[in-house]
Amino acid sequence: MDSASPPLEADIHCETEIELKLTTSPGNLTKLLKIVSNTDGVDPQSRETKRIVSTYFDTEDRRLRKKGLTLRVREKGGEKEQTVKSEGTAFSGVFRRQEWTTVVKGKRPDLTLIKSSALHERMGLVLPQELSPLFKTDVKRTTIDVHHSTASGDSAKIELAFDRGRLVAGKTKHDISEVELELLSGANAALTDLARILTDSASTVLSLSSKVERGFELCDGTAPQATTAYKLKLPKNATVEDGMSLIFRSALSHLLMNRAAAVSGKDMKGVHQVRVANRRIKSAISIFHNILSSSDTTAFKADANWMLDTLGPARDLDVFIDEVIYSVMVDRPNDPELAALLKAAKKARTGAYRKVKLTLSSARYTRAVLSLSAWIEDLGWRVDQAGPGLSEPLQTVASKLSSHRQRKVLKLGRKFKTLSADERHNVRIALKQLRYASEFFANLYPNKKTRSYVSNLKNLQNALGAANDVSVAEDVCKSLVASIRRGTKDSAALQSAAGKVLGWHSRAASEAEESIVKHWKIFAKSRPFWLSS
């Protein structure tokens, strides 16, 4: 999945929409509407309920979607309007999207009504006859405005839209039950704070999956795809606080963008990326621990560890099935014992993915991400700053922090060739911390030197990771064998297959030893990019 398309800057014909969305059950949606209707700050005169039917259009080759744009015609209250929306960004779970809206007479879009030349240029040539209706949403929407303030004094006017209905793509239907919170004016922090309060009142899930994305998935028969983190672009003159804000936003957005893929289970990289995102959150906390207050970060680290632990079995089984077993089956394609082990592993993976879905749909998950989002948007580290330095130049601090991690890796890796498996595992963990720091701060330094250093770091990390997969495979094999009653034919077959798999990979690891040592020597001699002149 590619990063979102850049906004069209200084376009007087568009508006910027800032919102977040919570999905929930129909019963909880009704409960939340009652709570909001009686909360302090509500404007009862603003309440309005309408049926809204929106039809989404694109070309057969999905030309608009490929350019990060969506096109719809919406009918509400007897009026019709055409809207083009940009894909936008979703930092900290809050969408920021540009939109261009015009009134239309018919049920089809009329692109000649768009006044923005920049938007026309981005869309390219699209003929009226090329546009076809792909899917539609039909919802009963109740909107109500609320004035909300956080404990720290940030305030905002927020429109809450409670949607209940369905999405229809051909013969396929999908129920809609969600509440969108749109920032009309004021501080972003108030938006996330109100969402957190709603979540404490009823079970909800913070979702980055829009109606449009779900519509295209239904229409095209696709599933949510995993995505890597956005490449951070830290300003050269950034302060420590600037850097912290962007780094934490990036890490949280990385987690949220991959939730749907992890829950779906169709793209195994989804679980992996959610775990990477949580490690990036922990790494950011560790990097800035001298500045941050432990009263906040202790809870954030606990939530990250919880997700890492509960998603771990699914990731281990993904690697075991798609890398460990299959590499052996290439040499033994007709081995019935390996086939039995593969079958048992797939069954275990199905159970592990059920736990993934429960975890990432739980109240704890939503509270965790909304709490972190509210802390980021509210600059929560200012409340009880543990140390000085928020206004210091980030580049100066980044060099010190990166050097500390580099020294730790080199210390753990002394006499690398003689290190035990456990000691090398510690090196690998320290390498991950160094890699995240390097990727956070990379664009503060010359590209060529950064790429060379990070490449050497990745090569060593991958080599050590392959060796670690063998250790993880041992644990997986033990668990699979233990799941079958001892003394049975199936148990004996799994034990035999496990021996074949572990023996094959142990030999491969032994043969790779020379390469691992070579990668260590190359990395150990690499000049850190943050020290280069």
C-alpha cells in the first residue's frame, strides 16, 4: 500500500475535513447518541436526522482511486451534491482530507462543475461516459454539535454524526453502524479526548477503514492490505518536541493503518506490521525517556507489550508455515509427515488469528490507542516533564541518543563469533532499537551515508533474524506436538516431522554462520551517519 497522495496546497476551492471514526454495534450506537444528547456542552438545536444515499463512481481501471481521489454523488433532504475527496492522511487516528463539493442536478457527477484547476490536473482526463456507479451507502444519519474541553483547557466545537444503514456493492451488503466526530473549530486534542470519553461509555473501535475503502473491497473482492510506516520527514531545524510529536504520530498511525489487515488475516504482513508499530512506540518512549514522565509512558509501554504478546503466536505461526515448513517441503514435496505438521500448524494459526481479532477489537485496544492519540495531540509530555530539553535542536540530541544505542550494540557484540544463541539474541534486540532510532532520525543527515549504514544494519539484523527463526520454530514444534495426545499415530508423525524441519534448518543455520559473522564485521566497522561530516 502506498502512502497517501500529497494535498493540493493553497487551493481556495476546497475545504479540509478533520475527523475520526468509531465503529460499534447498533445497540451501542443508540446508547452513545442518548449519552451525547444529555452531555454538557451539547447544542440541542443542532440535532438533525436525515436519510443520506451516496453513490460512488470511478472508471473501470480505477483511475481516480489510483490517484488518491474518490468521487460521490450524495442525496439528502431532496438535494444532490457532488464531492471529490482526497485520500489524505490519518495521523494519530485523526483523518485530514481535502474535499471539493458542488451542487448537481442529476444522479450522475458533472466534473465540469469543479472550479479547482489543481484538482483537474491531478484527476487528468476523465470522460463522463467512463464513470460508472460502483457501490452506494444508504444510512440514517443523526448529527449533533457539542462544545467540548479537555482537562488541560483545549476546547473545540465538534459535530457527531451517528450513521446506521448499509453499504451495497452489487449483490453484496455490509452493515454500517458508526459515529464520526468532525472538528468544526478548535483543538485536535479535544476531538480525541471526546472519542476517548465515548469509548469509556460503550464498546467502540477506532477505525481508519472508510466507507469508500470497504466499498472498493466489496466491489473488487479485495482484502485490507498491510502497509509499512510513512517515511518520516523531520525538518532540519526541528526541536526535540517537534521530533517527538512527529515520531509518536508516525508510530501510532502505523499501528492504526494495519489493524484492518491484521484482523482480516488475508495479508499475513498485517500482524507483523502491527507488532513493528508497537515496537516503534516502545522505541520512541525509550529514546526520549529522560524527557518523558513515567506516569504516562508506563501505561503506553504496558499496552504495547500486551499487543506484542497476544499477537506473537499468530506471527510465529505465519513465519513457521510460510517460511520454515515450506522451505523444507520444497526438498520433500510428498512427505506425509510434513503435510501432517503443516495441517496442524494451519489449524493452530486459525485459532491464533481469532485471538488477534478479539485483541484488536477489544475495549482495551481502543482505549489504548485513543489515550496515546490524546496524549500526542495534547502535547501531554508538557504536563509533567521529567527533564529539560524540549526546545533543544533535535539533530544534536539525536546524535547523542543514536551513539548511545550504537555503543550498546557493540558492547553486547564483543567477541561476536563466540557468543551463545541467547547472547546473539540480545544483540539482535539492541539492533532493532538502533534501527528504529536510525530510521526516525535518518533524514536529518546526508542520504548517501545514511543509506549505507542502515543497509549494513538491516543485513545483520536479517541474518540474526533467520537464526532466531530456528529457535522460535523449536517452540512452535513443541506446542504442536503437545496439542496431540501422546502415543498416537498422529503424535509420532508430528514428532518425526518436527525433527526433519529442525534438523534441516539447524544445518542451514550452521552453513550460514560464516555469513552472519561477516555481516557483523561489516556493521561493526561502519561509520555512523550521524558522526559523518
